Amino acid sequence: MEETKDWKNGTIVGHRFIASFSGGKDSALALYKAMQVGEAIGLIVMLEEGGKRSRSHGMPPELIRAQADSIGLPLYTAAASWAEYEEAFIGLLIQAKDRGAEVLVTGDLELTDYGCWQDEVSTKAGLKLGMPLWQMDHLETVETFINHGFLSIVVTVNLSLGMRESDLGRRLDHEFVKELLERGIDPCGEGGEFHTTVLDGPIFKSPIPVRKCDIMRHGDYAFMPLELDENETTSD
């Protein structure tokens, strides 16, 4: 495999970047770290074909918009099928480059066996790649996230990988991390065990008020959809 080209920090320092953003813990922590050394110009969020949910975490656009508004960054979005995903993603990268972006920042900790797709698409768009969490220890990653004051809750669980339906809606805090470790579960969820939605933290001007909806199930997965709650000013 090709060497990592100093993906962790070197490409970000002193540069303007566009961040791939899922709304979950890893992308939020990567964005926070990148903002310490570079200048963010926007967030990329890919949507499903119909444009009603985000491709990565199934979040409604209005909740994504609320996150971006609280962070204070513009959104770059496109709705695409999996077959159209790469072309649409590169199109957003090119838009960002035209507006001054030099680097794509992602929250990846590891690569797949198929190489670095992120490096391929950023290169095609004429950008460098920065991955602030690259090769970071999983427990250190989640503890850093919590210690920085981020608030996130579990919104998706894979029931075949040790997660429980009762984990949905729980806050990702040190107590929950300890419990996950005791249950033999990666506290970062890097094996697809769970996904989170970030509602507050050092990059947010104000917390995101949400309403927890009825749990949904599909195969091995259970989901707790969140909706933006315009009538509330805080969330638990």
C-alpha cells in the first residue's frame, strides 16, 4: 500500500479545507482537530437519492442544517444513489476547490482492504487529503471526544454485533464506554456496531434541540430517528 503522505496533520496545517461530515462523533472530532490548525470553509454531506436522509447516518436534512448553522459553516450537499455517489462527491469537492479549499478532511481512523478511496477522490478533484484521526487508538479517540465536551447519542445499533436496542438514545460518555468495553464492543464502533449523532460540543455555538422518535428495525439493525425540535432549546 502507498505510504500515507502525512495524512494525519501535515496536509491541513495552514490550509483551507472542506470536511466530509456525517454528523457523528468521528467526523465532529476530526473537524475540531482540523480547525485548530487550518481554516474550514464548509461541510460535505451526501444524501440518499430522494434527498430526505443523509447517506451515512440517515439524518434528516433539517437536522444536518442545524448542525452546520451551529458550527457556522456552509453545507455542500448532493443526493445520489450508490452508483452515482463518487461522481457526485467529486463534484462537491470541485465546487469547494473553486471556492478556495485546498484539502479534504475526513474522520477516518482506518482504511479498508481496498485502499484509500478518500485519497483517490481528493486527488481527482485536485485536493490534498487530511485525516486527523488516522491510526489513532480507538479508546483514545472516543475518550478525547468526550473529554473535549462533545455530546452525542447513539442512533443506530447492529444487534448482531453485541449492541442492544436499549442502547439507542444513550449518551456516549465515559460510563457507557466502560460498559461497551466490558461487553467486548469497540468503543468507537469502527466495526459498524453503532452510529452516533453529535448535538453539542466545542465547535457548536449552541446545542441542537432534538426529539427522539419511535425505534425502527431493519434486519440486524435498530434505529432511533431524531427530528429537529424547534420548540426546545436544549436536548438530553
